[in-house]
Amino acid sequence: MREQLIRDLRVAFARLWVRVKGGNREPEWLLAEMTIPILTLSAYIYLYKMLNAPAEFAGFVIVGGTMMAFWSNVLWNMSAQFYWEKETGNLEIYLAAPVSRMAILLGMALGGIVNTTLRAAAILVAGTVIFQVPLMIQEPLTAVLVFILTIIAVYALGMLFASLFMMYGREAWHTANLLQEPVYFLSGFYFPTRYLPFAVQLVASLVPLTFGLDGIRRVLILGEGLGDIWLNVAALIVFSAILLPLARFALNYMENLGKREGRLTLRWQ
Amino acid sequence: MQYCIETKGLVRIFKTKNETVKALDGVTVSISEGEIFGLLGPNGAGKTTLIKILTTLLLPTTGEAYVGGFNVVKESDKVRRIIGLVSGGETPGYGILSARENLWFFSQLYGMSSSNAKEKIKLLMADLDFEQYASKRMSRLSTGYKQRLNLARGLLSDPSVLFLDEPTLGLDVLTAKKLRGYIVDWAKKEAKGTVLLTTHYMAEADEMCDRVAIIDRGRILACESPKVLKENIKGNQIMKIEVSSIQADVSFLSKISGVVGYSETRSIQTGTTALKVMFEDESTFTEIKSELEKKTKILSISETEPTLEDVYISLVGRGFEEQSAEMATDA
């Protein structure tokens, strides 16, 4: 048991290391990944300024853009990773090794979190400095708590998607495309979800990012505390408690199904 | 007797929307510890399917398989601890990382401590002669060095059973020779490990393997040492005939009584076809010659010693290339 745990931790660390090392080896990527989101944010901020929207909207967009960096990472680098590993022949090596698949996914997730946090922090700092967005943080620890819970819930969803991508390859690729913009919209990247119709808000509540984004904005921009956003915290805990075991179950199920049908390692299928 | 690798009536069926393919059809083999065992067959014969089942990547439809005494379905984790898998034509790893970094990463999948892993990596790189490329990004390595890296990865965890799926596919002659020599040394001298090798290169199987199983359409047709397999067909004669046309239809050969089988290799560069015909007696050869002369011009005729390809021809009636092409058409 202890030996297995050490082995899994080694694997998770090694996969994290690969992602961090690989992701930062070519600095021009870093620059592009930070500049492009700032340009997108700028467009929305100038639009709101032109419409004389409340000043807090600029802050909302900056926080939204910061958190969306994580969603993009989850969709394209986390969910799709096993699919790419399959295409390059790495998946076969993973599956033939005496290693927990969840440890590999955990490593991928942690690596993605480290890389994206660097980029997201740069977006947040650049955005608040350039557009002089005032932050009203009353409870920094609450901000950290909501951020961590959001990341856990969102990456747990990514782990779940990873199994689907692994099995359904190109079909799942389209699903990722389908998920990108609607989640941007539903979770309130462009504007706070309270302005959306109730039915749409209901659908938005199925996305963990909605609760995370709303919670972080309220703590950072509106200066609210844990007492005000307890519902967000509870929802994120529930999401994580459901999604993590579900991801583990899906991964086992998909692996067995893949081994039965021959889909995991035979690329022509 | 306990074998290192054992399969009993292994069947694997693939079902897709339009077709059902029986990739393995009752495969039973027993491989002893320390043996280098070759699976020889054309593309689509079932070699890779068998390796995937033995390395726990695929479930058999029916039948049983054991590696190191462990059931590959019920004790897959125990099997994974003692095996190494190297596939030719594949370049597992991360192109943006160096050769050394890639090997370190893969060592972690087997729970090796970093210091042990680094020592082992250094040793393997020296043995396989690519220390000078240790810091080079994998994506910038040549095919030959990528395959050395791939083999080093398979050996990192000191496996007792090594599965090699077409390990020299696409490599130049010298690199292929180097890797073959290294594998034989590893199995016979250093680790005394068991090797299951799939290949469609006859010379490779002949040179490396203690025993060879010839597999076709999911069935084992023969299983012996290369020497015995070749001796078994010594009663037949084999002639190499070069004809001047690249488009000559030689399918009539199979209809001549006394012809055991034949293979044909067409060369675009020379515009000729090289035939290898196996037959029973002189009178058959006279008929072959006269029939061929009616269709095309014979450029040269020479007698050859039996090879493993001839063993295959004697069992299937056709050469590897024709069989692979036929299977591709079937699929």
C-alpha cells in the first residue's frame, strides 16, 4: 500500500515535471499565451467603457479572463491529453506500466495548474495594472480557498473528460469545441451570470466554473467574505466530491471497454 | 513445466460496424525462460494482437495467457511489473524533452528512485551508443537513435520478459544489426531474460531466435527452431527466377502440379520481377520454365538454399508480400 502510494506520487510528480518543463521550454509560447488573452480582455473592457457600464465590469472581465485560461487548459491540454498520448504511442506505454492511471492524470492536472497559474497571474496583474482595476480584497484566505476549490472542481471535470477523449478520439474533439464557447458564456466570462435569464442560470449552475468565477469575483472585486459566498464554496466541494470519484470510475470503465474493443492502442479503430 | 510465456487456445475477434475479423484463431504457444522466441508472419497475421494481449493492452475473446506465471487478465498488474514493451515505428516520449529527460520520466512509471534511474540511464545510453545525444531533444533525433532510445526505455526497469514488436522496422542496416546484437547479448548474457519478438524480416528471425512460430491469419502454422524449420523443407527444390516484365501475371504457377508455392518481388527500378518458386521435382521445373517462357523472357535462374521465407511459402503457398497485400485488400 505504502509502496504503491510512493510509486503513484513519483508518477504524478514526473508527469507534472514533463508538463512544466515542456510547457516552458520555448518562451515564445509563454508570451503568446499571455498576450492573446489580454487583447481579448481589452476588447470587452473598452466595450463596457464605451457603454458607460459600472467600473466593476472591467474587474469582472479581467477575473473572467484569468479563470478562463484554466478552462482552456482543462479542455485542450487536460481532456485531450490521453487522446494525444494515444496518437504518439505513449498511452500504450502508460497502460503497460504498473502504474495508476489516476496518478498520471493527477500529474497532468498539477502540471497544467502550475503552467496556467503562471500565465493567469500574469494576465491578472497586467490587466489590473493596465486598466487600473481596484481590487477590494477583505479576506485573502477566502480568495485562495475559492480559487483552490474551483481549480480542483474544474480539473476533476477535465479528468472525467480525459476518459471520454481517450475512447472517442475525434468525436470528443468536436465536443471540446462545443464546450468552449458555451462555457465561456454560461459561466460568466463576459458578464456576471445574474443578468442571465433564470432558466439559463439554472443550466449555468451545472458548470463548476460558474460558482468559482462568481465566488472569486465577489471576493476580489466586491470585497465579500466567506459568509457571503458559502453557497459557492459548498457547491464547489460537492462538485469535487462527485467529479473525482466519477473520473476514476470513468477511467477504469473506459480502459476496460477499450481493452475489450481494442480501441485504446489500435489507432485505426 | 512452468513456461515464462504460455497461451492456451487464444482467440481474439474484432468487431466493427461492417465486419468481424478473427485476428487470433486458437493460438497456443509455450516459451521457456531465457528463450528468444520469434513470431514471423506478414502484416495482419495477428502478431501485434498477440503481443498486445500478452502485455495486458488487449483482452482475449477466449482462451488463456500467462506471463511469468501470471494470468494476463486476472493478474495484469503483476504482469506489468515484469515486462518491457518496445514497438518499432513508434516513438513514445515527448519531443520537446531531451533523450535523457524522456528516459528519466519513463523510469518513474516503474517506481525507480531518481538516483538509480540516472545510473541506469547512463549505462543504457553507453551500451546503446547514444550518450552523445543524451541532451538532444527527442524530436531532433534520427529514426535510428529514436529507436535506440525506445529500446533503452523498454530495458530501464530490468524486465524479465521483453516484448519487441518489429523492433528494427524502418531502420538502416547498421542500426538494425547493432540493436539485434544488443538484444541477443541482453537475453543470453546480461539479464538472461526472455524475449518475444515479432518481425516480418526473415533474416532477423533466423539470426536472433531460438525458436520461431510462423503465424498466418491468426493461426500458428509451425513452431520450431529456424534450423529444423528449414530442414523440414529440404525435400523440395527452390529456384530464383528473374523475368524481364514487371507486370507478368504468374498466378498460373500455383496451378502447376508439384509447385509447393512461390513469391514474387517486382522492382520498379529495374523493371523486372524476381520469382522464388518451390517445387517437388525436376519435371515440375521443366513445366514451370516452359510456361514462364510463354508469358515473358527469363533473365536468370539460380538455385538457392532454403530460408525462413521458403518455410512460409511451403506452409501458405505464397510469399509475405503477396499475403500482406491480399490481407490489405480483404480489410
